[in-house]
Amino acid sequence: MAKPSMSFNPDPELSKVCSELWGLDENRLTPGVDYAINLQGGTKTYWRDDKAKDPLFSFVSKEALGRLTFKSFVSLLDNYEAATGLDEEVTQEEIRENRAFINAICETKVMKKTQQYLVSKGKSSPDLMQFKRQLYDIWFRMYRRTKGSQALDSSGFEHVFVGETRNSKTVIGFHNWIQFYLQEKAGNVDYQGYILGTKSDEGSKSQLVTINFKWNREVMKKTQQ
């Protein structure tokens, strides 16, 4: 029996919409202008030796990180406990920060187009307040991630953008370059090289790469930034 194909077959409509969103992103940073990365040595997912003696990020523009959507995003990154299995305490201040972030991004062309597309598919309401409540529920509603635990220890936002640790051995989530940069700058992340065959072409504006790194000195993760 033939093995099933593992090739990626993108949906043409979704690909078109994603390209439109990319073009509408006025806050997108430009490589070499707003930031620079230093990939250094290539590695493989199962290698544990460090192939990069220097940080991944050479610099990131302070002016870029000072934009409203960036500032409101960064304010959320210290609201979470990295370890799974522990209840997250959500304060009123954190709720205000969550709402401020959603308000900021909903003013962008990207999110206005996103809402328009979701409304056309019957997935969201045309009412802006209801759309914001939907975003809040998707990203910030707490749920149980750890099997056998009653703790409300995770959320969509924490998993994807902040990152979590499981049993002090594995990083899960952590798919955001801003969090990576700030954690690296603080000395909490040790970049250990890019996965061979995954880096973007020279001069590409997308800068997508899979990497190995340690977070908080003990856990390893491969991810995309």
C-alpha cells in the first residue's frame, strides 16, 4: 500500500487572504532596517550542542517596538506563569491590558480585513464589540492543559505568543519573535542555531526559520520565528 502524501496543499482562498493581510500590515518590520538576525551555525532537531555563540538578534529598533500595537502586546508578556499545571491568576489590571491590546489591533487594517472576511464566512459578527469579545474568548479564556490537573493553567495567547514549559523539560508554544527577542535580551534564552534547510532565502522579507534554543537554562525547543 502506498504511503499517504505528507505534502502541504494550501487552500487557494486562504492563501489569497493571508497575502492580502500581509500587504495591509503597516506595522511589519523590515529586515536590515528595523531589525537584524545572526543565524550562525546550522543544526538538527536532535543535536544538543550549541552551534551559535552569539544571540540570534543583532538589533531591534526601539522606535518599532514603541508603536502602539507592539507596546500593548509587550505589556501582556509578563502576565503568565510559564510552568503548566499551575493555576493562572488573572488580575483586573491584566484584564485591562488584554482589552487595550484588542482595542489597539482592531484599529489596524489587518484586523479590519480579518473581521470582514470572517463575517463573509459567517464566523464572526459585523458588530465590532461582539468581534472583540470573540477575540478575547479565543485568546484569553483560561483552560486546562495539563492532564489530570484541575488547574486553569493555559490560554491560547499564552501558549502561542508567550510560551509554556512542561515538566521543566520541554517548551511548548512560544511562536513569537518579540517574546524571543525580549527573553534573549534578558538572558533567559540561549539561541543554539538554526535547523538546516529551514531558513528563508537571502533578501526575503518574511524571515521564517526553525531554530534550537534553551529557555531558562533547562528546556529545549525548536520553533519558528
